[in-house]
Amino acid sequence: MSKSGMGELVSEVARLSNEIETLSYYDFLGVTPRADYIGIRDAFYTRAQQFHPDRFVSMEGETVKRAVYTVYKRMTEAYQVLSDPELRSAYDQALPSGAVRLAAESRSRRLDADERQVSNPFARIYLRAGRRKYETGDLNGAWIDCELGLSLEETPPLRNLHVAVVKALAGR
């Protein structure tokens, strides 16, 4: 990346870091409240690539690195809340009262036994999304989420869901 491109990224990190307590999760990901799961996912992955802390490792100064970490952490939090229908609903209800973050106790959903077996947080997100899609009959979407989750971490819950989805697809 050119120096000017990196300079623009650093400026955007500074802006986001300075406004972190006033930006909604939607603002942070650059989506509208009408965005669907795919739009939220795509926005998160685009921004996560731009602002991943590893891109800033060679930067001098701990201030920038701390700001990048803080911004990236909030983006991840935004994605986790907005990609989970229950958490998103709770967030949307709290937003009109001026809350830009969902309370920590609301964000920390209890992990079920299967989710505890998945250590990679993104693989866990794919497991949840795959389950939701499987339960609602979106087998193609569930298959994609299983494949993506398994590409990150091979675990029994993801493999079992994948097997169930493949069987359901074969039975069509």
C-alpha cells in the first residue's frame, strides 16, 4: 500500500477512534439499519481487511496501534451483534434511547455445548448462521456457512451440521 493510502487509513482510524462513543454499530460498519445479513457480513469483511491490526504492525507509535485495536474490536462487536437476530433486535430497540452499544450482559450470549467446542469466533458465527438457515429451510445458505466455518476450524458441531445439511440437500 502506498504511503498516501496508509495515511488515509490512519486518518480514518483516528476519526473512528475519536467518534467511537457516538457511532452506532451500523455507522461503524457503514451500513443502514435496513441492511440484511449478507450486507452486514460483506461490510464487516471489507472493513476488517482494511483495519485489521496486522496491517499496522510496522507503524511506529503505540497510539496508532492502540487506536487500530480499539476500532477493530468495536467492528467485531458490531458484526457479532448485527449478525445475530436476537442481539440485533435488542440493539435496535435500545438505539432510539441513544444507546450506541448493546450492554455487555446482553452481548454475552451464553454459548451452548456445541458453540463451546468451536474456539474460532468466526467459525462460531458460521455455526450459528448455518443452524439458523438450516432450521428455516435455507439449505444452500446453511451449506455455505458450514463450508466457511469448516475452512476456519474442523470441529464436530460444524461437521455434524454439515452432514445434516448435505443429507437434507440430497433428499430434495
